[in-house]
Amino acid sequence: MSVDSAHKSNWAIWEVVFGIPFLFGIVLHFLMPFSTLQGINIPGFLPLGIVLIVLGLRLTALARREFAAFHQPTDPGQATSKIVKTGVFAVSRNPLYLGGILVLLGLVLVFNLIWALIMLLLSILICHFVLILPEEHYLSAKFGDDYDQYKASVHRWYGRK
């Protein structure tokens, strides 16, 4: 793999890896309804889902703002010129993916979409291999020790080491 971008394929993006399976989960919900008991859903899941959606949107906005401040693209198909380690990137190496996952998980809870939850879990696994590992390889090849030190100090999803 050359070091001019993390991904060469137009489909290796969040919208495809998460969006298509999630939409498929919604379709399955209508074709073969499979939900939790309504008594469980109404009191706890709705507020938690709303909180997750808001947190996910906020995290995504903060990550995009941080990328913009350093003039870095959010599209992994474009080359990057520096590692962003500040703001939300100080506590997550993948705040855009994490924010999107939180939004989708919130939607699962708000609308009681168990099929979409199953598809979301599958998408997280696909994301690891199709999006994250190639991006980590790209950043390590391009930035060497600087990226390796960042990777050693900040967890992939959340937290400092």
C-alpha cells in the first residue's frame, strides 16, 4: 500500500460500512419484526437513546472541527499531512467512528430496532478490518514513530493508556 491515502476504494467509508447494514436492519425490522418487550423499551431505552444520539453528534462535530483546525480531511481516501492529537483525538483515535456508532446505537434504542443492533455489531467488526486497520497501517507507514507513540498513548475507541 502506498502512503498517499488510507483507502483506495470509494466504498471503504463509514457511510457504506455502517449505513448499508443499518438500513438492511431497518428493512428486516419491518419484514420480520423482532423487538424487545415494550415494557422494557419505553421507560429506559428512549432517554438513553436520545442521550447517545446527542453525545454521538457532539463527538462527531468536535472531531470534524479538530480536523478542520489542522486542515486535515475527514475522508480516509484523501492524504493527510499530520496527526491530530488534540481535542477529542487526545482520548480517542477514532472519534468520528465512535460518534457515528453512538448515534446509530441511540437510534436502535429509541426505535427498538433489534435487527439494526445486530447489523451495527456486524458493522463494528467490518469497520475494524476494512477501515481502521488500513488507516492505522497508513498512518504508521507515513508518520512512523510519531504515530506509534500516539497509538501507544491513546486507545482506539476511548481513553488514554
